[in-house]
Amino acid sequence: MKVNPQYQTKQQLLDLYNKPLLELVFEAATIHRQFHNPREVQMSSLLSIKTGGCSEDCGYCPQAARYNTDVEAHKLMTVESVIEQAKNAKANGSSRLCMGAAWREVRDNKDFDNVVEMVQEVNNLGMEVCCTLGMMNENQALRLKNAGLFAYNHNLDSSPEFYGDVISTREYEDRLNTIENARKAGISVCSGGIIGMGEAVEDRIGLLMSYVKMETPPESIPINALVAVEGTPLEDQKPIEQWEMIRMVATTRILFPEAIVRLSAGRTKMNIEGQALCFMAGAGSIFAGDKLLTTPNPEFNEDKEMFNILGLLPKEPFKDAVQPVTIPDTQLEERKRKEALREAELLEARKEAINQGFEPRKVTSVESL
Ligand code: SAM
Ligand code: DTB
Ligand code: SF4
């Protein structure tokens, strides 16, 4: 059951969201137990592989170049450092790595080739690999799929009606197209939204209705509470009450019984009791590690203690699906072949020069140039 047939209309969903809290949690917990092991919670680590300097104007985002935030822009990480971070996340109990890039869209360039290689390498570590790289076309989605990508995260963020109040540089329709491209390539879809941006409850329900309308709703639905970052247009938004997170998690759980509902950004503002109610109401995953993409998150040890207190168990990778197979990427292979050839040619030219008595000039100081 992808969508719960009991809830078809916006009004039915609004009534559900506004139900007495414990009734709502009970209904969600009952459904959660029918479709999932309630003790298992997936720990997923986020890694910002390319940070800041983004051209978009998403009002919540500290990585948009146009806002004056403390985020320092960094170019794409190297494949080696991504592997190191992935191993570290795995050693701390994470079964999924989500790599995020502050891009408007994927471009067919060397950086993307490197991302393809990152996906291959992390998949080889036996972790579920997720990417969130902005908009992408079908061919790019296929390359990621063949590299071994398990899921693609692309959020709709809010209802179509409220979306324009927060973002103007990308249309809702663009987002739906990217989700469709991931789907067509056979990649599992992770898509959700943010609450606490000043939207009405109707907009939270409007977000969920967008997923109801899809032929296949997402397998994974992250629910983020806005992290209000200084310098962004939403910096003055008051933090939402954790009861709202619980209601949103529960409503999402009831509506999409098979999906993994992710208790995502905003946990530093919640206590263990509030998070416990989210797990009770069907949250099946958290982001683990002391950093989300650029903002703080509870430390691994704090979460380990919470898991102990609540009797939760970290979920193993690929429990509900098979691990994707990595297929060699012809573009990446071709680039590597050309690079190796160029390097060999340079080495040969250098040897030749030495043989002919031309010592390569040693640069000892800037003045000698
Ligand atoms: N640049 C890509 C894109 O926008 O599709 C991928 C990275 S972007 C940071 C991924 C998601 O993080 C956004 O769609 C948004 O839902 C979430 N996000 C970003 N900033 C946030 C914040 N301050 N609070 C909560 N969620 C946030
Ligand atoms: C999602 O829905 N939440 C994550 C993940 N998908 C990529 C991102 C949260 C980012 C919070 C703000 C930051 O740390 O920059
Ligand atoms: Fe750029 Fe993504 Fe941030 Fe929007 S959410 S500004 S696209 S990094």
C-alpha cells in the first residue's frame, strides 16, 4: 500500500493532522508496526561534497551566494577524502551516506565525473549511497544509477502555493521533472520538505498532496524543521514547536505506510522525549553525525545514548532492497585513460629533454622566474 486509501482529500488530511495529538500518534504507530520493524532506525550521514557559492535564492539556505552567512565556499571534495569520510561514518554506525552539492543543477563536466566515481567507491564500501545535487536530466540520472546510486534526494520543500514565497530561481515543475528523471532511471526517490518557514498547516498538507498525486510516491520522505540561519531571509523565523514535527511525521507515516519517514534537520532543538514520540509515530531514520550539510546536528555519542535509552537499533544497509550493481562508466574511464596518456607523454618529453642535455630549470625562488 503506497498511499493510504482512507485519506484522499486535503480536508481529510487536515483533520488527520489536527487530531488530538496522542490519537494521531497512536494511529501512526499502529500503521508503522504493520509495515516496519519499530525498533529499527536508519542512521544516515550527510556529507557536503561541494559547499556554498550557490546561484539559487532558496530563502532558507545558508549556501546561497547572495546571502551573507558564515558558510565558507569550498570546491568539490576529492574522491579520496570522500572515501575517508564515508569509512568514518560507517564505523560510527551509519548505513547510508548522503552527498550534497550546493549546485543549481548537475553539469556534464569533470566535477560530475568525480561524483560518479565517489558513488562507485561508496557503493563498494557496502553503504547505501544517496546524492542531492540539484536538478538533473535523465542521462545524468542513468550515469548515477549505473555508478551504484541507491537514492536521489530532491525536496519539493512545501506546497506549490507557498513555494514561490521562498524560492524564485527554480520552479516547482522543475523539481517534479528531476524527481521523474531519477524515477525513470530506476533510482529510489527521497523527497520531502521543511516546516517552520512561515507556511500554514494547509501548505504542509499541500506538500504531502503533491506526493499523493505522483504515480509512485517517494520511498523516502525527509521532514526537516527549518534551521534558521543568520543572514538568510528566514533568519528571524521562530523555531517551530516539536509537537508540529511529531504531527507532520505522524501524518506522513499514515499517508505513506511503506515509505521511510526521516526525522531530518532540526533535532538540536528537540529533546529526547519529542524525538521518542517521532519514532513512536513512525520516523524510521535520522541524520547522524555532528553536522548536517553546514549546520550543527547532535553528536554520534548523544544519538547512541538516545538509541540505548529508547531501545532502538541502527538499521543495516539494503534491508528492504538489493544493493545496486556498479557498472563501469565509459565517460569516466575515457577521461582517466586520456589523463594517464597525457601524464605518460609529459614524462616521456621530460626524459627526452634530459637525454638531449636540457636540464629542466629548477625554480628556487619567485625572483628566478
Ligand atoms: N543544492 C541542491 C538542491 O537544492 O536541490 C541540494 C542540496 S540542498 C541544501 C538540500 C535540501 O536541504 C533543500 O532542498 C532543503 O530542503 C534542505 N535545507 C537546506 N537548508 C535548510 C535549512 N536551513 N533548514 C532545513 N532544511 C534545509
Ligand atoms: C534533507 O531533506 N535534509 C538534508 C538532506 N535532505 C540533504 C539537508 C538539511 C540541511 C540543513 C541545513 C544545512 O545544514 O545546511
Ligand atoms: Fe543552492 Fe540547494 Fe541551497 Fe537552493 S538549497 S541555495 S539550490 S544549495
